[in-house]
Amino acid sequence: MAPEHTAQILPAIRAFNLEEFLFNPSKSPYKFVEIEDEETGESIQTLSDDYLKWKKKYQLLMCWIPSTLSKSSLGQVTQCIMAHELWSCIISLFSQQSMARTMYQRHQLQTVKKGALSINEFMVKMKGIADSLTASYQVITEQDLVSCILGGVV
């Protein structure tokens, strides 16, 4: 997943203690438990409270994550049934998009020319590209940025 998208989604997932469904997919609690009927003493099956809590959290996650996606991204994950499958598919999808965007931004940083922009507008544009790359965990040194800026001014 693109680092910036992950940074937006993971805090909410952690806040609701839902990461176990994505990172450590475990089996659900037993759906039914046996209890003894107080009147007859017979053993009867009833839905487990643990299962109902688990199912509620799981369904919240399976509904919420797709709702954060664009229509084009959503179309890529419709076949996912399990939460950990959904997460893996999203990570793969956004990693591909992120790599392409990073390559484009690096190219842009190296090739943008000042042209008709004022020096201030040009500097803001270059700093914005560099900041975007940094947000994607790409190392842009001050020396690299200065070199690209000087190359764009000529």
C-alpha cells in the first residue's frame, strides 16, 4: 500500500483493535457453545458471545476498508473474501501505483524547468515534489534538491 494511504488507514484500524484480522488471521471463535438449560438440565447449543463480537468487528472491517477505496481500486478487490486477502490485495495494488508515481516524481524533479514561473513559484513547485517523494519514504537530500533546482533554472 502506498505509505501515505497506509498512514491514513492503519491508525483507525489500530484504534478499533482490528489489526489481528489483517496481520495475524486467526480462526474465528467457536460459533456455538453448549449451555445447560436451567429448567430441564438439558444441554443446548447457543450462539457464542465471543463469536458474535468477533463477527461484528470482522464485518466492520470488511465493510469499512473497501469504502475508503476509489471506484477503480475497488474493482480490483471485489474477489477478496477474507480480511487478510483484502489487505494483501490492496497492498499489492497500491505498491504498484506508488512505484509508478515515485518514478514519475523523480523524473519530474530532475526535468522540470523554471520557464515562465517566478523563482518563488518554481521553488515551491520543486519543494512540493521533493516533499511528496519524502512522504513516500524516498530519500531526497538537500544537495539533490539544490542540484535539481539549479538544473531547472538554466
